[in-house]
Amino acid sequence: MVLTYSRNRHEVPLVLDNINKKILPANQRTDLKPIYSFNGEGMWLQSKKKLGKKVGSSSRIRLWTDLKKRMQKELL
């Protein structure tokens, strides 16, 4: 699993990976295959067309929900 980051939807996201220490744009990481993605707004299952199909809320991912709760608690 890797983390991707972009400032807006129109940018190619950067890939942060604990195995490959170089931070590269996703289009330069041909070794990766997107399966699903999630953020605070939802969860998407990737398709071959590169556009994900929304499959629900990111609240379905227990570890993600737990992390958000811990961060909220620590920021208060």
C-alpha cells in the first residue's frame, strides 16, 4: 500500500512509498496498480478506465476511522 497526494484533482498525484524512497509522480510508477482509493469523502474501486466507481463511505474502513478519531482527540 502506498499513499498518494495531490493538491487538486487535475494534478498527477505524488506517490509516497516506504519501500521506494523516491517521491515520484504516479505516472512514473509503472510498478503500481491501483485497486481502490479512499479519502474523507468516500471510497472508490478502480476500473480499467482509470476512473474509480464510488462504492461507499470511507467510514467502512475501520483503521481509517480509528485514525481520524485519534487525530481529533489529540488536536482538541
